[in-house]
Amino acid sequence: MAVTQVESTNTVSGRAARGAPERSGTMMPAGAGVAVGAVAGLTWAAGFREYMASLVGTESKVTWYGTFGTILLPAAAVGALFGWAEQRRANGEDLPLRRTIAAAPIAIGLLPLTRPGAVATLRQTGEGSAASGVALAAIGGGYAVAGRGPKWSRVATGAIAAAIAVGAAASVPSIGGSRLALSKPRGALTAVLGAGSVLTLALAASVPFRGRPRPTGA
């Protein structure tokens, strides 16, 4: 027992001397964060897609490329990146390409514009800009929630993210008309789904901005 304690102490001392991060708690298994993040991202995208479909109504169309290729799969990839980032953070490891991963939600906002005719529709009616707004809200909100950086910048980005979340809910009756009035159950449900989608993505996007957890006993 004494030998084991000495070896453990030497191991910790050696890690500290080399500048290696100390592990806190149980390490997350390799690949677990990626898998959980991908499933969470896919589920989030399906919910957000349903929010958009509710706004459009019967005119909404589901296609392999438009729905799966530009919405569901990119969100699953972003979720996998966030899961990997959280896995490394929880294990006390450095996160390579931190800024690139933090900006990953941009893909969710831009890829839907690669659908045929999407850019022309955006120019004429503005339809398609919501996804870009949600992506920016996720990055800004994630930065604010992470609690790192100047307070004024976190307050500003957090306020913008909150405004976009409120806008996602408030725009439901204006886009969906009387069938989605907030006084009706379906309208209220759609509003909750829209605002919740924005805030949930912002919480997930905070992972790349967060620091390592403090070592146990520190």
C-alpha cells in the first residue's frame, strides 16, 4: 500500500513538473463525447426543422439534400465537434483549433443556402436568414454563457442571443398567421420550440469557450 501511494505521488509530481494537466474525476471514454454530441446535434436539428416546417405549413417540403444534407447532417457534425471538445475539456486536455470549433455553428447557417434557388429566395423575400441568425446567436450566446472574457462583451453577446431567441418566438404568429396565434396551443408550442432551439444551441456552443475543470481537491 505504501509503495502504491508513493508511486501515485510521484506520478502526479511528474505530471506537474512537465506542465501536464491534472485529471479531475473519471475520464470520459474515447469517442463517447463525439457519439453523444452527434446524436444531440441530430435531434436538435430535427426539432428546429419541425419549427421551420410549422411556420411554413403545408408548403414545407422534406428532401434528402435540403433537409438531411443541409440541416440534419451539418448539425450532427457540429454536435460531434462540441462533444469531442467537451470530452477533452472534461479530461483536462488541450483543445486544438478552439476558435474554429467555436465558429462551427456558422455551417448550420450557411449550408441551407446551397439548396437550389435558396440565395435568390433570400434576396427576394429574406427567407432563409433565420438559420444564419440562429447560428450567430449560438456563438454569441455560447461565449456569454461560458463566463470567460470581458464582462461587457459577454453581456452584449448574451443580450443579442436572447433577443434572437425572443424573436424566434415572437415571429411565429406574424409568419404563421392566425393558425399559429400564441393564444392557441400549436402557436404557443411552436414559439417554445423556436426559442428553446436557439437557447439550447447556445448552451452547447459554450463548450469550446469554457476552460478546463479545476482538479479535484484544488
